[in-house]
Amino acid sequence: MTRPSPITATIDFEKDGVQHGHLRLPYSRDDSAWGAIPIPIAVLKNSSGPTALITGGNHGDEYEGPVGLLKAAGSLDPDKIAGRIIILPCLNFPAVQAGTRTSPIDKGNMNRVFPGRPDGSVTEKIADYVQRHLLPLADYVLDIHSGGKTLEFVPFAACHRLADKGLEARCVAAMKAFGAPYGMLMIELDSVGMLDTSAEEMGKVFISTELGGGGTLTARTLAIAERGLRNFLVHAGILQGRVASAETLMLDMEDGDCFVIGDDRGLIEPCVDLGAKVEAGQVVVRIHDFEHTGRPAAEYRAKRAGLLAGRHFPGRVQPGDCLAVVASPA
């Protein structure tokens, strides 16, 4: 028998109007024996219609999601909504507090622990609540990511290749409606434990984003997130209005050859800028041994032609790091 979630919500998911509250996760710690982790949540509901679950802060060093969703929670007009919008701007709240990819409490990577456990770690308990209590409510799911402190991307919205081609087509349509400068048919190095996978396995229309990186955000990437969120909600039939037209270049991560993985430790020399064309066999990255002089740099070449869609950030790398991502124009 599955245990009930220890998390309680201070809002009513079935009530019309705008509600701002928290998901309270009991957490006993040195400075508060009967304390709790308050995870911010907003619910905007009006009449009947589809439900969208919108999340940011899945990783705590990615900021377009938290900032864009905090703004949206306070500015969306409920009179223009037909349905329900559930907003979690800081999904892994401890990680967002710390500004780290993973939780400082249990080192949990939120996007690798789904479906979670009600009796697990703090991160697993949050994932379990989303899995069992929020995803079943949703018809559409948008999880806003960027590269965080260790990656940088051209700004793209993404969906995955799926065995269910009907669902894949609906996800592609939502991705295109988002209207990012780039749209990506994405593959993952490891899809086990992801919110993406849980949502897709439940038949939800799911899209994600990568909107920059480097552990910060820009006015441009935030604007892409805000416009894309509104477009997504309009496309879902939840928010009144028209999808704002945008030029999107479609990209495809066809297979594992799109990833350039390093075997060396050192300082990275990018040889191609983000968004630039790449030829098969072209040197895209060099790694310099900073502990010795007189040693040649290790060169890493693209396995396919395409466009440089992602790169390691910042300048120091170690064996096993993803150095670059080369995607093919679709």
C-alpha cells in the first residue's frame, strides 16, 4: 500500500479565482524541530477547461523559469482564463534557495528522481507529490529550463521523439506554438527519472526549454520565456488571445552523435560560437592542460554537420563532461 504524501497544500485546486500559497513539506532540522519547507504555488482557475502545470526551478541555478513564473503568477488575468493554471516557480525550492543545480539538503537532482517516494528524501517527496497529485490534474505540462552554471544553449523549446506518434505530434505543435528562436526534437543522455518522462508516460502534452545558461538570465531569454508561456497557454485553449507569431528554426538531435563528450581535464577553448554552422569532422573544442606547458591541446571534432546548439560553461572541464551539442537543422 502506497503511503500518503507528507506534503499538504494551502490552496484549493478546485476553487475559482487566484490563489497564492505553498506546498508544505515537513522537515525536521537543527534550527526547527517541527519545521517545514514552504514551496511556493499559485493556482489560477476560471470555469471549466484544460489544466496546465507550469514549473520552473527544477534545477536551482536556472532562472528564466522562476523569474518568469513569479511574474506570471501575479499578472495573468483570471477573467481571460478558461480552465486552470498551476504554477510552481521554484519546484526544487531548496536548490533555488541555494542557487545550485541539486538540493543542498540531500543532493537530489529533481529531474532524475521521478516518480519519487513519499517516504524518501526531501527531493523524492516533492517529486512524489507532483507525480501523484499534480500531473493527474494536468492536460498540458511546461517545464522551463536553461543551462544553469555548467551549460549554455541557443534558446530553444523542446519535445521528445515518442513511441506514441499522435502524442508526439501534439507535443510538437505545442513546442512550435511556444515560439522560441529554435525548436528542438530532443534526445536525452538518460531519460530515467525525469519529469518529462513521467508526464509523457501519463499521456500529457509536454514541452521543455533550454533558454540560455551560465547561471544567469538575460532580458532576451526572460522575454522568450514570458512570451512562450503565454503562447503555450493560448495554444492549450486556457488563455484568451492569439499565439504571437515568431520565427523558429527547427533542429533535430537525431542520435547520440550529437553529443561531444570530453576525456580530458583542463581549460576549454571554444572553436565555434553558439548558433554557428559546423561541418562533420570540424574541431569544435580544444582542451588545454593548465598544469604543464609545451603539451598540445586535445582536439574534439563534430561527428556530424549541423549547428552548435549547446556548449560547456564556464571554462574548466573534466573527463566525462559534455563539451558541445551539434543539432541538425530539420
